[in-house]
Amino acid sequence: MTPGPDGTKRCVPCQFQGFEGKRLSLQASEPVPVSSAVSVEFNDALFLGEVVASNGEPNRAFDIEVKVEQVLSGLQSLMALRSRLLGEGVPQASTLVSVQK
């Protein structure tokens, strides 16, 4: 997600490129501002961190690098439990960036 014009969150679908040390590499179809606080959902984990690089050109993929501060895992089991309790379907795993202003 990235902040919209009114400061609300929005989702930015991206492709996971790799994770080395405390750096997460992604590719997105749009830029994400440097210094943005982000959450990245990938498979069964939630990465929380800050964008330290965002490079690219319009009509091409943007390379985004996130300095990860925390990683939370076991999300699928928590979402399945929530779904059972609320009677909802379980969302499919994907890679999404949530950016907060």
C-alpha cells in the first residue's frame, strides 16, 4: 500500500526479488517514496520496515529496497482462525506493500 492523495493507505502489488541480511528487494509497477514506512505481505510472513531506495522509470518496473525492522510469521494460520470465527473466506497469499505516510 502507498498513501493516496488524501493520506489513506493503498496497495501496491509487487514481485518479491530477494531477502538478504535486513534488506528486502521488490519490483513494483509504480514508485514508493523513500523513507516511507511499509508493511510487505509475502507468503506466510509480514515484513515491517522503511523504503531506503526506489529506482525506475515510467512504463517500466521500479526496484524497491526495504530495510526490514521486524518480521512476523504464521499469518496464514491466524487468518484462517479469523476467517472461521467470522465466517469469511481465507484470502490468497500474495506480495503486497502497505505504505504509511
